[in-house]
Amino acid sequence: MQAFYADHFVLPLPSGHRFPMQKYAMLRERLMAQMPTIEMHEALPISTSELSLVHTTGYIEAVFDGSLNPSQQREIGFPWSPGMLERACRSVGGTVLAARAAIKGGWIAANLAGGTHHSHADRGSGFCVFNDVAVAARQMQREHAHHSQHTLQVAVIDLDVHQGDGTACIFAGDASVFTLSLHGAKNFPARKQTSDCDIELPDGCQDVAYLEALEQGLDQLARRFCPDLIFYLAGADPHEGDRLGRLAVSDDGMQARDRRVFDWAFQHRVPLVMTMAGGYGHDIESTLRVQLNTYRIALQYWQRLRS
């Protein structure tokens, strides 16, 4: 199973910033120690031509030349710096490479970052500069079009605790992409967008209700769409130990969630690209534990698919 990383390109943040930048390097180190069969590859930066499949020229130029105004930087949540630009480009590049690997016979591949679903076509938001899943979906559709008259059908299963508002907006009205978002009703963003399937959850939602909601979402996906490729945003933030999530899903519930998603992809024989999305544990170890379990389950399904 291939995974792509860019954790050595560090975004410099002010002291006390709540974004857990250190978790990415910690995740890779532990994966290498505990699951050495996962092939690690450095993510390459995305090109402006690939970004332009989704993002407006003016926004791309502002990010690249550092001319984002203070309001735009506040909405993103990061101060502009060359490090911010490099990391954002490689985060998208990692998802594109993972998608290519999954389609070309890998079945399951991952980006150790990514899941930047709050980024809209013309702006960033919520710690998301460019929308990696949207760019990767468009790039895979473009590459597929070179050798097929069939438009690649893409499903986005977004299980970050926050609604994928940017992704929903980007693909609104596009019959070739199905967006499913399972998220906290009262959580960020305050103004929700319309996905193909939105399932809102109350604060304090626990395992049984969460997994029932996931079944409803996957049932909608199965009845309404037939994907050729799945992007799975495996956010750790529905976990009970997350300081921003407001839900109460246990370790067992998170693992059951992951198994259900991978099982759905396995049953339908659809390649799956995994991104890590959010995770803001009171204790960073709880976030890492959830993410490591996600990779452990992904590896089990990858081995089944390859056998």
C-alpha cells in the first residue's frame, strides 16, 4: 500500500496556534515503525495548471505571490509564508499521487495529510488553502478522459466532523461527483452548503447513532450513484477525545466506521484514496491512535484486495 507525505515541509505558525502541525511527522514515524509494509513516498508539489482545474486564477496567483490580504489569511487560519505555499502544494500533490496509485492497481492509497475540504474555488478557509480532493478528482477525470469516453464517476465520503462545504460548492450540480458529508450540525462552518447527501449529527453523538447515520449515507450512495473512485476523508475529529469535534465516538466506534467504509469499497471493488482530514485531540496521542487504527484497517483491506 502506498502513502504520500510532506511533513518535512513545515508551515511556521505563531506560538500557541491550535493547529497540530507536529502530528503529521509523528504519524509517519509511527507508521514506518509499526506498519513497514506501507510504502512511503514524498509528495510532489501540484502545478498551477492542475490547481486551475478547480481554483480561480486570481486566488491561485494570490497564494503563490503572497498577496493574500489579512482577511483572506484570517479565513484560512494561517499566516502566508513560503512554507505555507510549499506545504499546501504538496498536500494537494500527495492526494493526486495517491489517486493515481489507487487507480493504477493499488486499490487503496493514502495521503498522510490532505482532506482540505473547506477550501472553495476562490478562497481558502478553516486551515484549508487548496482543495486537494477536488483537484485530484478533476485531474483523475482529465487523465481518464484520454483513454475512455466514460466520465470517471467520483464519490467523496467525507467523515471529518465538519461539513465539507468547499467540496460541496465546487461540485454543486455536477452529476459525475457524489458528495456525502456526515458532520456535526452545530459545528463549523456556521453556514452549511448543500452536498449530494448531508447527514447532520447532534452534539454528543455516540457510536450507535453515528454508525446508523453512516449506514444511511452509504445506502444513499449505493442507491443514487455508481462510483469508479472513492475519496475517503478519514477525519479523527468525531472522536470523543477531540477538542473541536463535539461528538463522542469511541475508539471502537471509529474503527467500526473505518471498517464499514473500506468494506463498502471492497464489496463494490472501487479504488479508494484516503486522506487524514481533521484531528485535534486534547491529547495528541488520542488523535494519533485513531489515525493509526485507520491505517491498520486500510492495510488489512489492501491485503485482502491484493490476495
